[in-house]
Amino acid sequence: GENVEQHPSTLSVQEGDSAVIKCTYSDSASNYFPWYKQELGKGPQLIIDIRSNVGEKKDQRIAVTLNKTAKHFSLHITETQPEDSAVYFCAAIPAGRRALTFGSGTRLQVQP
Amino acid sequence: AAGVIQSPRHLIKEKRETATLKCYPIPRHDTVYWYQQGPGQDPQFLISFYEKMQSDKGSIPDRFSAQQFSDYHSELNMSSLELGDSALYFCASSLGRDGREQYFGPGTRLTVT
């Protein structure tokens, strides 16, 4: 089955700096890669996703890049703000499945 | 915009009891997914339904069952509860069965004592 690895497990940045979270996946047939933000006591919130036929996607301060050859994808947050502090999960949908396999999560802390 | 609704938000049960969790998907969404999230862990897929039929199955224990009703809401039934079942249970919904663009509800926190 699909295995998604996520790094780092914790990340602390100063307000205004950029943050990068990386994920690798094992199933070369996976073709959909979303990112979720989870605040304490809340459900995961879909913040951006990318499909395998696209190499990069941006939405204001967040962007996702995908390297299908290397089987990794990354989340980039620019001009970080304290409200960006949360746990971020990457995910993938394995071939033949319709459910998400999540990475282990990254706790991002933005210091004001 | 309307979101996924889950009830109850908190539930306390004793070992060997049963529990029923309910999920109301975003209007017009036809697919529902259930995930379990332990403390400090990532969500683990349990089961999903598309148009009232089971669509995919993950690591759902045999003690658990679920269904989707004609109004697209779904219920997760949990029997013979164990201490290890204590977790957050999330429901997500999407339009279409390919698993993309899943939107999660606020979750039900189940505590088994």
C-alpha cells in the first residue's frame, strides 16, 4: 500500500519567514496530493491540493510543488503569520483506492 | 458555506458499551468517509460510502459497522467498545467517488472508560 513520509515533525519560524514542509510517497501511481491544516480541537482543513499533471500550484501565500520522478511534494508558506501555527498533514490517494493516506504531520509554530 | 456536521461532539462510554456517531455531509456531496485519529497521530481511514454503497474499506474493526442513508447522512456504529477505541472520529465528504477534495467535519471525541 501507499506510504507517505513527512518531514520535519516540528518546525519553528519567525513571523514573516517562509516555511517548507516535505513529503515523499511510495506508490508511483498516486495522482492526487492534498495538504490539510489542523488546529487544536478542530477537523483537518483542506488548504491546497495538486494533481499529478501539474508541477506547481499557488494560492496567495501558500504553494505546493510536485516532483513525480522523485515522488515527493512540498508545501511552501511565505510571509508566515502567528495564525499559521497548526499541525499540517500531507496526504496521497493510492492507486485503486479512494481514501487518503496521511503523512505523520508537522507541527508549525510561528513566533511573533 | 455549509460544512460537514457531526454529532455528538463528545461522547463518553464504558467498556463493552455501544456508540453511534452521526455525520451529515455538505449539501450535494454524495460520498462520505470515516477516519479515526488517535492522540498525536494522523487520521486513519476506516470506511467510505458512495451513493449509499460501501465504496472503500480501510482499517475498520469488525466490531464497527457503518452505513449511508437515502439523505446521504452516515452513521458509524461501534460495539463492544475497548479502551483503545478512545480517539477523535472524523467524517469527511466529497462530490464524486474518486476521493479528491474531501472536506472534514469537526469530529466526535470518543472517550471509553
